[in-house]
Amino acid sequence: MLELCGNQLKLPHSRSLKSGLFELRERKFGFRIYYTFLKNRIILLMHAGDKNTQNRDIEIARDRLDKLIRRKEYEDKEVSTVS
């Protein structure tokens, strides 16, 4: 479903957690997958868990996304100084 709908997928299947992080919900067992989009086309899975560990899982996913953003900014800066 995520592959077909992309960033247009909404509740009850997915919701935005702000700052580019999204939560994909599996309703029967309570599984959650935290993801982001790269270049609005590539879906990058950041972390997964279940409803019982949701707060910690979101924290881990946010931390990984922050590291990814910082790395991208650093790489872009390195490319622009070399050119």
C-alpha cells in the first residue's frame, strides 16, 4: 500500500510524525514501521517495533533521521567546496 500511495497514504494506515518521519501501522498485531522519503520517491525504513515500544522506537527513528540529515548536509557542503 505504501509503495502505491507513497506520501499520500494517510490514517488509519500511516501518519506523519513531523519533520519528515512517518509511521506505517499494522493494525492486527500493533506493529509499527517508521520511515522517511528520499527525493520524494525512495522509501527509507528507519526503525520498527510494536505498540508496546512505540515511544522508544520513535526516538530511535528520529535519531537516525537526524543523523541522516546531518550527513547529507555535510556531504553537500563537501561537494560544493570541491567544485
